[in-house]
Amino acid sequence: MTEIKEIIAKIEEFAPKSLALPGDPVGLQIGSADEGITKALVTLDVRPEIVQEAIDSNIHFIFSHHPAMFKPAKNLDYRDPQNAMYAEIIKHDITVYSAHTNIDCAKHGMNDWLAEKLQLEQIKPFAFELNEDGCPIGLGRKGVLKQPVELANFAEKIKQIFKLEGLRLIANNPHQLIQKVGIIGGDGGKYFQQAITNQLDLFITGDVYYHTGHDMLAANLAVIDPGHHIEQIFKRVMSDKLNEWSAANKWGVDFVPSQISTDPYQFI
């Protein structure tokens, strides 16, 4: 059987840990990389229902986008749901590995996938940060639409592309024409000044705060907040990529995307 560490080495070749933003706890979260596996679960988040999905499928490796242990555990009191989940992971010999902002920043990574879904052309990095080595890395992606489109119409298209029940639009004029577009999956509201500097017509990102929305309006920047969960694209795209690597390297490992939605929000 292929050992998990061989798979991790390939993941880190694609999305080096050096690309992660400072303080982002990417990498091995729980378990041993020396275990051999034949099947793995690819998920956006590690939640109790995801762990149960792995257990039910006799899977011993979970690869997630969001780190399972984003905050260190203060104790191992099992009355805490998060600690109880860690206990289940350990009890069932499951190894958990996460690639977060390193895969967001990676060439052909998360934000490239999102930009391609929007059919942007001339895609380039933007929203630069310094990594832990002090090197600038582009978290987001910017590009142009083939033709200018009305903002409200493009918002409807985004709902269709990502199968959304709704989204939040921040704009002084919903009928303005837009062509230069930037996107950051997840929580990217703090980068809106870079969107302005890059003269974007539209900035797409999730988790926009109320007062930041006011600042965006004051700057006359159009913004669409489709939610954090559009990053679920990770499950399918990364599973496909890992299965290609498995075939090419004769790993004999089947990578399956989680069938469970971890979006905490419901529209009513």
C-alpha cells in the first residue's frame, strides 16, 4: 500500500507549505504519515459528520482544505465537541492533512479554479501578502471577461455557476457594466483596497463585514459576496487531480470527494 507521506510529498510539490500565510497551520494535523492506505476522503472542512463519513467508508486518510486544528486545543475534555471529534479521529486511526492558504496561493490552485469557473481570461495573481520567508505571494486572482456585462446579470450567473440560493451584492449601481474582475475564495474582504488599486470593476469574496461593505460603497467598488462555501470546488477538483497522480504514480489509492455539505448557512 502507498504510504500517506508519499501523497503528502506530491501535494506539497503542488502547493508548498512555504506559500501559506503566516500563522496558517497547514500540513499534518492528526495521525501518522507512515500509514499505508488504499482510499482517501477529500473535504472542505473536517467536521464530526465528515469524520463519521470516513469511518462508515473505512477510510483512514482525510485531506481537507480548512485546517482541522486551526486553534490549538486547550484541553482534551471530551465534553467539548471539537475534542470529541479529535478522539474519534484518533480512535479510528485516521490521519488528517490540510492545505489551506498554500493551495489558495498555488499556481493552478484554488483561486485559479474559481477564476476559471467564472471564465476569466488573462488571469494573474493579485492581493499580495508576505509569506513567513518575507516573499510576496498573490492570494487572489484577477482577469477580464470576454465582453463587458451588466453587474446584476453577472451576479445571477454566479448564482448559477456555484449553485447558490442567494448572494450579497454591494454596489452603488447594480446595472453598471463590468469587465475587470478579481476573486479571493473565502474571507478576503480586507483586500478590497488592493482591488481598488488594481482598478477592478468587480471584487468577489466571502465573509464581507458590515462596515467594510460601507467602505466599499464609499470607494465605489462593486463587490459580490457569494459566501465562503464556494470553496467546496476543492472537493471535486482536488479529488480529480489526486486520482490523476494516483494513476500516474501507481499509488493504488482512490480519492473520493465528500458527499456532505459543511455550509453552516441556510436560506429561508
